[in-house]
Amino acid sequence: MQAVLISPRTYQLLLALAVLATAMLAITKSSYPQPGGDKVMHSLAFFVLSLLAFGAWRRPLWPQMLALAGYGALIEVVQWYLSYREASIRDWSADLVGIGLAYLLVALVSKWRRSGS
């Protein structure tokens, strides 16, 4: 079975759509279901954003991680000013966990590929 390669442009488009979707979810009233809880959803969202960012630009990883951490912080700042939302350092921490887990996965897969396994 041959691997299907997705172009960086496709990842960039998917990343842009995911950023827009998370922004809309962050600024609208929270009446949507959150299976597993709010923090799990934050981590999952930023895990996916991180993988899409890696696919879009490959290397280096640290600017992508910083940009996504900044995006998560920006969401919390915006929510601070919305009467129907609540800003939380714990939400941002969950974002950082998602970013960290995604890049840990990327590092492990890269190491595994380099070892020839």
C-alpha cells in the first residue's frame, strides 16, 4: 500500500479553515456539546491545529509552536471581553498540552522514520 501524500498547500488550506472554525467556536455562545469536557476539547483542537501546521510548513517546529500558543492566548484575551464567555489560564494550559503532545508525536515519528523501522 502506497502512502497518500497531501501537499503543503492543502495542509495550509485545512489549517486556515481550522483556525477560522476554532475562532468561531471561541467567540460564540457555548451551547454545543463538549464530550470529555472543555479542557479535553481545547487540547484536541490545538493538537489538530499543530499537526496541520506541521504538514503545512514541516520545519522548524518552534515558530509554529509559538504561533499556536499565541493564538490560544489571543482567544483567551478576546473571551475576557465577551460577557457570555470566560477567559481561563487553564484553557490556555490545555491548548499548550495539545500543542506539546502533537509535536511530541511528530518528533517520535520522525525519529522512528530516521531509524529505518
